[in-house]
Amino acid sequence: MNISAIAEPSVLSLRVYLSDGSVESFFQTDKAKAQQMWSSVEPPRLFAQQRLVVAGTYSNSVFVCSEIVRLDLFEPTCPCWQFPDGYSDIVEISEADYRKNAHLDQPELMPRREDCTPVGDLLVFFVKLHFRNIPPVFLMAEFSAKLPAENQSFMRFMLSKTGFHMRLAGGGVGIMNLAHLSGYTAYPGVAQTPSDSWLAEPVTAKSNKSARR
């Protein structure tokens, strides 16, 4: 997405993705107002409020926050907010990069879930998020490996139905409304899974071809 193409010249660009599949775009050219908007955002609480109002010179746009699936902001001088639960970085990537880095077409290179990363070492993993009314979102995340008892923290957060932010590959920040999350897949998965987990392998493009031979 080329956010700078929405409006020129702009200091802050804003794009709102709604549950009906529509997208609304806005811009702000005043630096002080743009920074005020940015500083007012708290990603975990953004979608808990009743409505989001965007007031223009000639219009008011009112959005029901529970119906916002995603909100993207770009303001080049404002830093990204701190990530939760010890994550050092979370960035949106393309589906092609997700497939390449998760080794979906080279399963022999995939680390097994049971191959535990030593506590404190940096762990990089790749996630596919499924949402009801928008295409999947692909992420790369970095965090320090935790004790086995803490390895379910990511799942608990993904199911929290709060706001979740990530860096955008082209600059800016995207905030996802986890209330619209249908599910996710992570590579590599954690060794410890819930006791009621079903044990089965995902069908990838390569495994599907092998099955047809």
C-alpha cells in the first residue's frame, strides 16, 4: 500500500478498514494536529471505545469501533508504540515472504515444535492471521524465548479481542481488532500445547502436490 498516494502533501495518513469490506481514507497536513492524534492512540484500548469520530473541514465520519477490523496510520516523525509481552518487533510481511521464511515449500528446513529455543535467546517466528472479512495478514515477530509455562502467552493475547499493533513494511503502523480474528497459524509452533490439542499436519501447496502423486 502506498499511503503517501492518498493525499499530498500530508503529515499523517489514516486508513480505516470496516467489517463490510469497505475502506475509508483520511489525511492531516497540520503537524501539531497529526501528533495530537497519534499520541491519543492506545492500541489495546482503541476498539473498546464506542465510536471513532474523524472530523474534516466539511464532514464528520463516525465509525462504530467494534466494526473496525483494521486501522493503518502513517506519521514519519512519530515512533511506533512499545510492543506487549516482551516482543521486540512485530512487522507485517507479504504472503510470499511468509511462505519463504516459514519454509512452507521446504518442510525439511522447518524447525520442529519440540526444538525448544533456550530461555532468553531471540526467537523469530512467522504468523498468518485469519479475519472474517479481510484477506489474511502475515507477520514476522521477534521475542525472547520464555519458560515453557509462559509459552501460551501469545495465544492468550491473540484471543484477547483487544487491539494489536504492528509495523508496516512500507512505514507506519497498523492496528488490528482482534475481536474479528478467526484464527492463526504460527511457524515454528511452541513445544507445549493445550492438552486438548488435535494432532494433525497442515496441508501446504507442496504437501498437497505430493498427496496427489
